[in-house]
Amino acid sequence: MKTKLLTLLLAVFTTIAVAQPPVKIGNENTDLRTGAIQHFAHTRYLDCIMNCQRLVAVGNSDGLVTGLMSMAYDSLVNIEAASKSHGVMLAYRVDSSILRRLAVANLSPEIYKRSIMKTGADFYNTNSYDSSEVYFAEYLKLAPKDTFAIFFLANSQFYQGKYDVAMVNYKRVLELDFNRADVHNLTGVCYMLQNNFLNARDYFAQATVLDKNMAVAYSNLGKVQYGLQDRNAAVQSLTQAYSLYPKDSNSIALLSQIYVEQGDDKNAEKFLAKLYSLNRNNVKVGWNLVSLAMKNKDYEHASAYLQNLIRVNPKNAEAYNKLGEVYITMNSFEQAFNNYENAIAKAGENRDFLYGAGMCANKIGLYGKAIEYLSKATTLDAAFAKSYKELGDAYAGVSKKKLAKQNYKLAKSLGIEKEIQQQNLLQAKN
């Protein structure tokens, strides 16, 4: 999930902050914080401690305040006080390195934090996730419970493939805000990418409980249920995902696959057709649809799918041949003839195209065309018995009995009778 709203959210956050009416204590606290940082930067440690103590007295202690106090006491060699403040600072998960950088920068904490966040956001929005990770981690040293920053830190790690640490941070968000369905889903994705389907299933299921309209969570839940061999549950989850987002190709593809595995040809073709409608260039899906339609003797749909395969690739010899077979099965010999002529024009001459065109020409009484195409077929493959048999029929059609007899004789010598027998047996089985 690539979240590109970070810059916008920052702008909104800043606007809201500016729009709030000024509060005296808030302004005073901001001055105290800034003063404490400046005093520490100029080695005025007692003044720094006094400002920090005033902030603690009004209930505004945090990692920044206790960290500054710890460093100031340490600079004054007040070991006991420094140790006490340091312990509190660690509870806020703030280390002294960022506080020293803040002091050197000589900026107010809010300006410094905003600068770090903006830099992290800029890197994130330009897909520089390694750099955005550094800045979000830096920001969180000052605001360790900011779920916004933790979430985008986790995303930065996720996009780098650091699924273990991303998972840790997604869980940190959930500790602070359990009702984040999107974060449950992303935690599940981390588990799923590590093939831990059981834990992934729990997080995806929780996401669907928290947000019943979250199509991606239902889709992911269906994937791991399928991975756990629970096909019925997977169908239920994937169907829900499809109902919420009918253009989700992942859900549709997996649904069609499950129905194929279950032998439910009707539903398999239904969802394969939906998948094909989303991407007519998907050749694999097109051929799967052809196979299902042929299996169900649905020749009209089979011909439509084959025609589209030819539109996608006008030189698709296999599609031309299969389309010719479909038309012949439907006794649509004129359409079959036109198909083979189109194949010859678009994909070039080959034995099968020429034989198909000649055989169909015979069926519709175009004996001259049949002789033309079949003669070329025998030139390309002098051992193909069926070409000679059809060529004999073509000559018989124009009353050239001697030539007809010669071609029948050649066909017999090449085993045409055995081929016809095998063909009849195959047709009987089908």
C-alpha cells in the first residue's frame, strides 16, 4: 500500500495548529522549552534546569524535558540527579543524541520536529524509503507515541522488504490505536509474505471485523485461507471482496482457480470471463476460457474468445487453427474458410492453414481454390496424407478423374485410411 497523502496530511495538521486560538500557558510552555534548549546550547545549565523544572511543575514533562535535565545535571556533575532524570528519559524512549542535535540547531522543539517530519515526508513521497525511515525514526525519539509517524516508519520499512521490523512498528500503532483496520491488514501482509498464514489470517480477520467494507482485507483473507487449504472459507472471503470491489483482478483470478480445482466449470468460466474483461491482453486467461468453452461444447463463446486472441496477436497461428476447428465443428465451413484465408494473409502460409483452407473450400464447392491451397500444402509437406485426399476430392469436383485418382492413390500409400480410422475413434470418444 503506497500512501501518498502524507504531504497533504502534514499541511492539514499545520493548518489546524495555526487555526487554534492562542493559549497563554501553551505559549509560555513553548518559550520555556525553547529557552531550555538555548540555555543548554550556551552552557547555562542551571537556567536550563530551572526552565525544565517549571515545565515539570505544570505537568508538561516529556522525553525532551527530562532529557535536557539529565544532560544539564550531567554537565554540572550532579550524578544522582542526572541518573534520575536519565531513567525517566529512557522511559520516553528518547536518547541524548537527538537532544544534542536539537540544542546545536538552536531551534524550538516544535520547529525542529516539524522540520524532521517534513524531510521524512519528502523522502517518503519520492519513494526514498531508506531515507524516510531515518527521519521518521529521528522524529519518534521526540514523540514516541505519535501513531502517524510510527505508521509511516513501518511503511518505509515495509517497502524496503524489512517485514520483521515493519511488523513490530505496525504492532506499536495497534497498541496505541487498536481499531486501525488498515494496520491490522498490513500486519497480516507482513506475516503472509513470510508464509505465516495462521497469524496472517488472524490479522486479516480482525481487519474485516473492524471495517466490513475493506475489500483488500477480505481478498487477503481469502488468499491465506486458500493457502491453508480451506477453499470454502476462501470462496466466501473472496466473493465478499469481489462484491465490494468488482475490479479486483487478484480476487477474481483466485476465485476462478478455486472453481476450476473444484470442477465447477460454470463458475470458473464466469469469473475467468470477468477477469478477461478487465484485461483482454491476458493470453493465458483467454486460452483457459477457450478450453472451458470447448469442454462444455459452448462453441459460440469459444469462437469469440479465439477471435479476441487473434485481435491481440494477428500472427497467432495456434488461435487461427483452433478457430478453424471450432467453425468446422459447428459446420460453419464458410466461416472456417474465411478464417484460414485470413490466417494465410496475416500469419503467412503453412501446411495447416493451407490444408484447412483447401478442405473448407471443398465443403462449400470452391474447388478451384481448394486445388490452389492443397497443391501448396503438398509442396510444403509431401508426406501429409490428408492433403492428397482432399486434393483428390477437389479434382473430382471439377471432373478431373485421372488427377483425382492419382491423389487418392498417394493418400492411401501414406496411410490415409488409418488416419481416418483414428479420427473417427477420437470423435466417438468426444
